[in-house]
Amino acid sequence: MEDDGLAGFVAEGFSGDMSERALFLDRDGVVNEEVGYLHRADEVRFVDGIFSLCRTAAKLGYRLIVVTNQAGIARGYYSEADFELLMEFMRTELRAERIELDAVYYCPFHPEHGVGEYKQEHEDRKPGTGMLRRGAREFGLDLSQSVLVGDRCSDVGAANAAGLRQAFLITGTEAAGCGGEYLMVESLAEVERWLVERG
């Protein structure tokens, strides 16, 4: 079991009168290690620091919401049912670590490589803001107080376009960097420290 890390230093009695806010998490490369078109439970490996980050964020009053483009569905590599089954497995694993995701939003469409009904542009596909705005509607979030952790420029683009307080880009995927406003981080522990320092 992963150590609680900074979660142990977070005051339990955070003020409940602040606006609802969220920690939006891309899935592949942030929650789980990047695997090409992940759809099997035996291939899931959680990224170092994700458990502690989620526990700390929840204690600070952040909703935990996964926002993920799923081009593998669009390409016909696996089905929406396969995706949902895998996410149920991952949610069970996270619950064992005392983490409850508030929502998982995914976009199964791709404008170029989609098959059949999945070949289309869609506002949910990052850098579109559809999934972030859906979270705002369903949970009454103040997006200007919410943050997103991703590993691709499309994550940064979505966060910036939706007016999020902060976007974090994990190093490793986008070698040339991205346009827009973001903080580059090498680990999820850096994101956790940022959240704790800002309360």
C-alpha cells in the first residue's frame, strides 16, 4: 500500500463554504501508465503518486474526475462496454486505496480515424471542453478554481479553453512542449505539493 504522503499533513476540517472545485485527471499516462490502447485489466499499472495525490485532493475538497479521449473505441479496437468494464476494475482498485472517483467522462469519437458512427468531431474530444463543462454542470463546479493534470497538449488546450485555474503537463510525452499556459511537472508529487501549498 502506498504511503499517504502529504495527505497526512492536510487539515481534516477544510472549510465547506468554498465553491465546488475539481481535480480533473487524464487517464492514460496520469492515472495509469501509458499502454497503447489499454483495455485489459492485467495491463493496468497505476502511476506512482496517483493514490496519494487523489487522497490529498479529496481532503482539500476537490472532486476527482477522469476526463479521457478514447480513440481506441473510435478505431474499433475495443468497445464502450470494454472500456466501462475496465473502469469498473480500476475504480475497485482505487477504492481499495480509499479513493472514490466522482465521475469518469470519456470521448469515444475521432474525426479522422473513427469507424462508422464514431468518425466525427465532438466537443468532448480534448482539446474541446465538453467533458470539463459537463463536470461543471453536474457538480456545480467553479472551473476557475479547478485544475487538470494531463500528459498531452490536448489536455493543456482543454484546460486553458475552459478557464481552469491551472493545467499541469507531465513530462515525457510531449517532447517539444505545448502552447498555452501550464506548469511542467516530472511527478504527481509536484502536483500534490502545489495543491497543499495553495489549500
